[in-house]
Amino acid sequence: MVTLTRHMLDGWNGEVIDIHPEMMGLTLRIAAKTLFDSEVERDIRDIDHAMNDLITEVASRYRRPIFVPDAIPLPGSRAIRTVERVVSSMIAERRE
């Protein structure tokens, strides 16, 4: 965790940055390394977008006046498939 955090901080050359995607990327790197001993650099942008879609979907589910079944394709459905693809890839890589 410390190594990954230092690597992230070394890339910040004093400029103003959007901390949200930086921290999401760090969290994903730490989780992938800790859980699967895997590198996920190529998937960070996809996971960031998917997580934002999932958060939006969960929030909108609470505001909807009617129940929408999971079988209805909504942005959250696509996001779940993205997360499943990345995690499945890490598991397959680890099994090899």
C-alpha cells in the first residue's frame, strides 16, 4: 500500500489535480494487488467510469417511485458487467 501510494504521489508534480479519480485508481491498485497479486493499470479508467455509474444507479433506485427489475438494462447493468469482466480477468490471471 505504501509503495503504491508513494508511486501515485511521485506522479503529482505540484499541479492541481482531481483527487477523486486518483484515489479511485489507488484503491483499485491496492485491492487488486492485495487480493489477487495483480496489476490493473489498463482497467483503471473503465472501473472508475463503472463505479461512477453504479453509484448513480444506486442513488436513483432510492428515488424511483416504482421498482425496476435488475433484468431491465440500465447504466448500472453495464457497469456491473465491466466490474465482473475486470475481476474475472484478475482471477484468471492469478489462476495461471
